[in-house]
Amino acid sequence: MYTIKEFKAGSYVNNKILIYGAGDFGELCLRCLQANQIEPYAFLDRRAEMDSYLSIKVLPATEIRNIDNPVVLLASNRYLKAMIDFLEENEISNYYSISLLLDTDIDESLLTDHAKEVWKNKIEYKKAVDDICGERLWVNNIDLVLTQYCNLKCRDCGSLMPYYKRPCHFDLDKLLASFDRFMTLADRVKELRLLGGETFLYPHLAQVVNHYKDNVKIDGIYLYTNAVMLPSEEVIEQIANEKTCIRISDYGPLSKNKEKLQELCQKHNLRCEVLDSTEWRDMGGVEKRNYTKEKLISVFEKCENAKCPSFCEGKLYICPRAAHMEKLGFFTNSDNDVLDFTSDEACKEFTKGKIESFLFGREYFEACDYCNGNNKWENKIPAAIQRGRE
């Protein structure tokens, strides 16, 4: 079991303080330190191409070996385990949780827009620390793929749906049985995301929702739709409950039933959110890139899909693209890059720690070598361009 000490502002002011993680929580950590009149020595980050972040120098994580008696602040809620494993491998024991530090009063106007949103939900950091110390498996979100059928043919689909020439719906009983095996090990799933393809094309959607709506480990069930089709009122009525929410990816004129779906949800007291989906990232073709190890680490570290584990036909993949590349025959994930829950025998030796290491403890996956990555800062393209309409 990990024991992570709490960092107390002022206790280590004469040490070289390193913020491990040049991201949103790194930004929050920096502002909290500065509010306590503490200036960190540097950020640590695995992205070697970063020289500075928020006017503070950034050092490669491996540079920790050359710093005498460092004090390391863990500034990530997703990669805590990987960070701790790395520090312990390098015999660094002075690493600290920033939970107490995040209680500091700061000038929120100093934060970037995205960091402001993270600040509102900073409790998630404390939960992540509690989970890793208490050997609990907490998953922020997981995709449960229901179908390969889609009613759009998006040229740049990150999940590669247009490549399916003979799409199928996944068997309901097998789908539920395999995901139930995963849920026996999970302690909490904040968002169970049901999708395809197009979610409302799945004929057993109501059965899936009703199977999981009373599961106390699941905080919310989110159904993703492009609003091209309008589900029947009967389906909406069957899935309407306080835990379920419809998320509409708004593709403008393509999402022709957006308003009608919103009205239908309102009628049945079903939560509905509209996502601004005017912009995607170009993840490229499925050919092998032959990246260096450093490039693979960089692609994975910056990839939004790396935060979207995908449960597809009874197996857990790190992202939707890794799952669908395999289903389509473009690529085969190694045994270490997929977790098989299709039978009790297949997953009998799985533990919470194994799943946690798979989801949060890896530097990259082999599938990353077949992708540009879903980097929110790069390769921006218009969303949902239809094949044959370029």
C-alpha cells in the first residue's frame, strides 16, 4: 500500500521543490505555492520537448537523478501510480500529495480557462490520492461499446466506424456478463459512457441502462448520440432515470433532430447535454508510424484518447482506436495491451492493481504507433466531414 505524505506549505521552503506534472494540476500547484510565497525550482515532466511552463523551467523526469534531496509534489490525478513507481525506482522518497495545498486561497483570475474548470473539481485529486493509498480502483470514465453501426460516414472518425463493411451489434448477454466481471473489481466508475457507432441504433439499449442504473458503484450513465435519428418515445421513457444523461455531439445541420431530442428528454425529465463538436483532431490513417520510444511517450502523454479506456466485446482497451483497429484487422494488440473479461477463466488472476497499472501506469501502448494522437493543441480539423462530400 502506498503512503503519500501531505505537503505543508513552508515546511520545505529551503529545498528544491519540484512539481511533477506540467499540466492542469501542475498549474494549480504552482499558483498555490506562489500564494504561500514559495517559488518552485522546476516542473518535472516526461514530455522532453517542453522547456518551460508558466514561466517555470521544465526538466525531463529522468533529471531527478541529478538533483540533491529534491522535494517532489505530485501534480496529477490520473498518473499518480506511474509517478510514484518512477520515483521509487529512482529511490526518491520525498514525494508528497498536494491535497492540503489545494485548500489555499488563490487568485483564480491567474488560472487558464481549463485550469479554472479543474479548480472547481479539485476534490477529484483528493479522491485519487485516497483511492491509490486505500487500494481502491476508481475509474473516472469508461466507454462501453454497444454497436458498430453508425448512421454517419465521417471521414476522420477516430473510432474508424466507416471502415466496418459488415457492422454488428454486440450480444447483450455477453456484453453485460463481461462488463459485470470488470465491475466486481472496480470500486467506483464516475461516468459509464454508452456509445457505438450510434448509440440509439442498438436494439437493447434500454436493457443495458436498466441493468446498471441501480449499481451504486456507478455515478452516472451517459449516452452519446449524433442526433441524426430521433429515438422512439418508448425508448426515452424506458431509459429515463436520475442517473442517466443524453449527450448530443452537435454537428450542426447533420444533427437534424437535436431540438426534437432535447424536447423529448425534457418531456420525460431526462437530463440532456449538448456538446460543441465543431472541431476534431486528425488522428491520421492506420499505418505504422515507426515512432521512437521518446515519440511514443510524447504522443501518449498528450493524447486525450489515453483518458478514454474502451470496453469492447468483452475486452478492455486503453482507447477506442486501439479497440477498433483490432476489430477491423489493422493491428493486433499484444497480450499486455488488452485485458480480457470474456470469461471467468480469462480474468481470474486480474486484480485492482493490475487494472490500475494498465489504465494509469503505462508510458505508452503499441497502438500509439498507428496513430497521430488526439492532442487538443494540434492537428485541428472540422468535425464530421462526410465521405463523398469533401
